[in-house]
Amino acid sequence: MESLYYLLLIPITFLGMVGNLAATPWDAALQKLREGNERFLAGQATHPNQTFERRQETANKGQKPFATILACSDSRVPVEVIFDQGVGDLFVVKIAGNVADVNEIATIEYGTEHLGTPALVVLGHTKCGAVTAVASGAHLEGNLPKLADKIKPAFEKVQKEHPDKHDIVDLTIKENVFQTMSDIISKSKIIGNLIEEKKLKVVGAIYDIESGKIAWLGDHPEERKLVEKSKHIEEQHSDKESFFTSKNFFFMGIFVVIVSLIATILVSILSKRRS
């Protein structure tokens, strides 16, 4: 029996080694996040990489975070704490409602491309004030309506698909995570390329501010379409922004010709009057 046990142990060990070799960088990154949250939940946080030596190391050798996190600015969502990570471990972007516009997407591009983080997590949370404000139709002033505009598509989709549901806020919080993932992937050629080259994994998650537990939502269900869209959106954007397009040159040419004709006519009239 003992010899049979060792014979069975050989293929199991081999399969385990193959599994480890096949594991991607983002698998390891996401696993570290899961394990960190489990420690936080259990009250067994190790508070890693928070020493003087770690500060010295990151100050002198630069940062090498293993994940980029887009989270809400809510003070109840301290990202490094809930994942039990330390200095230089996570590249964190925080904004109310965990939405993604130009500045957030540019920052995420820096984290994923320049710093090379293999995992990007869009982290929503329960009882989100920004999402609740949109779902309840609260009156917003200042620049808040512009931020709310990024959440409205998620709310409108939930209203359309679940008209009789009472947990409209919770459903919108979840849909808003997917909406943000969609905005990031479809509006960034850099992110799209990283996903296509299998250098980046983008996943959604929701943090429960009461229990401390994170529910993982996985990939965006239409990621492939969003990546394809990202290949064209930047070209369209650059055409809109650039003054030096063929269309503009055409109209500039016509304008120059018309101005030249008018100037010639005026000079001719003035010459005849003088003579």
C-alpha cells in the first residue's frame, strides 16, 4: 500500500508543478489580493512591507507594484488595509463612484503599462454614496453632475432590465463596476493591447464595507468587443483633437483662395479710383 501511495504521489506532484508553470502573472497577483483580504477578514493581517527598510528600498530602487486598483474615494475603503498590503505593493487610483474618465484612465495606463502591473481591479463597494445619489435622483451641484453622468448608464441599464427590483442601488453598484471596466477597456488602446497580448487581466470586485469581504465579479462579459473597439476609438479621438487634418486643410485652402480673390478685387478697385 505504501508503494502504491508513492506511485500516486508522483503524477500528482507533476501536475502541481505543471499548474504552477502555467500560472500567469495576474493569477499570482489576484491570489495575493485574495489571501490578503482573507487575512484582513480573519483579523490576522500581517501588515507587510511597512518597515523603514521597505521605505528605503522603494525610495532608492523605485516602485514595483503587483496590481493596479481603481476604487472609490470613500474613507471606508482603505485599499491597502483591506488587501493587507504595504508600501509599494499596490498602484491605487481613487475617485468617487469608482468611475473612469480621461484622468483616471491615463493613470491606470501608467500603472499597467509603465509600471507593468499584470492585474487591474475595478473595486466598487456597498452603500456607495455616489451611486445612491444617482439611483435616488438626488439634487447635485457644482461638478458632481458631471461625475454622476458616468454612473447614469449603469443605473439606466438596471432600470430597464430590472424594473420591479427593490434593491436598485445594489444592482447599480454592481453594474457600475462593469460600466467602468467598459469605459477603461474601450477608451484605451494601451489597455486593449495589453489584454490582447495577455499581459493584463481586468477584473471587477465589490467590497462589503460592513463585513470586509470582497466579492469577485471576474472579467467583463463583453471584453472581446471592448478590446476591438479600443483599436479605433483613439484614432477617432485624435482626428477630433488635431487641427491638422485633411478636411481642415481643404477648407483652409478654400479660405485662402477666397481671401486672395477679395484682396485682388479690392486692389483693382482702389487702383481705378486713383487713376
